[in-house]
Amino acid sequence: YKSTGKTISYLQKKASDSNAKFNYQITGLQRNRENLYQRINLRVDKMFKDGFIEEVKMLRDMGYKEDLNSMQGLGYKQTNKHLNGIYTIEKAIDLIKIETRHYAKRQMTWFKNKIKNIEWIDLDKCSENEVISKIFPPL
């Protein structure tokens, strides 16, 4: 207000009104559930192969406590429980995969319920070049 003399509500309304002047398309990328879940499982396996346990140990050694929000994220919470002897490594990995799949499902539900007019592109049915041309059509 001090720099413009306008209230925040006025500036927000003006900004939202000006957005209507632009032509835009919202594009979402999706995969079939089986393929998505397989990719999630492979990604979690790769995280552990690439040293995720060592990363969590290093953070703990640096003083990051398990109750921090950042240590409650997917993977960190379960790995801490493994390091504390609560979970076997297999159980921790399985839970990370399950919870990541649940998170992916919640994301899709959120997008489908909150954002209308999304043009969905099925990544399982399009080549990389087709995806690029759908997102960035020639002028």
C-alpha cells in the first residue's frame, strides 16, 4: 500500500482480471496406474542403491532431528525408523513405495478436482516428440 497507494485486494483483483485477457492451456501429464507404480518402485529402489540410507545418517549426524518436518517426508520417516531398529530395511522400502503410490494418487485426485480444463497427455501412448509438440505446438 505504501508504494502504490492501492490496497492488496485491489491489486489482486486487477491482476486476476488481466489474466482473463490471455489465452492459455493447462497441460497435465499422466501414466496408467500400473506403469506409474512400477516407475515409483524402481525410483525408490534406485534411491537406496544410490545411498539414501547414508544421506539420512549424515543428516542425523549433522543434528537434524527426526521430529523436524523435513525429516517426516516420504522416505525419511521410514528410513529413520529402520535406523532406529523399528523397521527392517525391506519393510521401510515397502512402506516408502506404498506411501509414494498413495501420494501420487492424491495428487491426481487434487488436480482433477481443483483445476478444470486440464488437457491430459497420456505418456504411455505418446512418443517424447508427440508430447513436446502437444505442449509446445508450432506457431
